[in-house]
Amino acid sequence: MQNRVKLPCGMTTGSGPRFSSRGTLVTCSAAFCDNEATHVLEFVPREGNPERWGAYCENCPERRIAPAVEVDAAREQGVRIHDQSFDTTRLPLSDEHWRYREFIDEERAEIDLIKNGELVETYVSPGVFEWRKPSNENEENIR
């Protein structure tokens, strides 16, 4: 399992088991995926203004998004079979409110800073990590 690490722009990424000691690997935000992050999963509310959910590899968000009519049909069938106790968290995400796209220049620039060692994974509190500038040369060498 990997750490979920927040970029300065606010988007969540991963730093999986292959995380290098120099802090240069940015992995998919999916819990058990060690592929390099290349896309952004976004939530699009009815009002517009999409919210970046996280950085994922090309395959992970693609598998999670399905046409809204299919998601609605699966939800109805699940409720019919399992009654109101049906767990909807296992359903795919509806394309009515979710989409994925490739990184924009700002996001790619932050990923490049990590690859160049200018941002390193930093422990903030239990279970909370962020990509930050190294505080000094000795700390960077320890990571």
C-alpha cells in the first residue's frame, strides 16, 4: 500500500512501494497501483467548477467511470436484489459528474519538480503527507 501525498496545487497523488529514496516517483492515487500518474480524476458538480480528485495512471480512472444510464441501472438492480442495504460505493462513477483528463501544464510542472528532487515527500501528521521543498540538504539525503 502507498502513501497518499498532496501536491502544492492540492491534488492527491501516491508514492508507492517503489518510492525512491530521492523522492522522485509520483504514482497513481489508487491504493494498490504503482503505475506513474498521468491523468487527473475530476468531480464536476452541477454548478460547474470541477474539483480535482487525484492523480491517476491512464487505466485506473478509465475503469471507474461509466455512462450515467449504466450506473443508474446497476444501482436500481442492486437495490431491487439487496433492498435498501445495497452498498453503492462499489458502483462505477457516473460520467454525468466525473471525468478524467491528462495533466495540464501547471500540474505537469509540479510533477517535474518532484522528479528533479525539488519537492520531496514530507510527513505532516499521522497518515498525512505532502510534497514540499526540502528544508535543507541533510534532510534531503536522509529521505
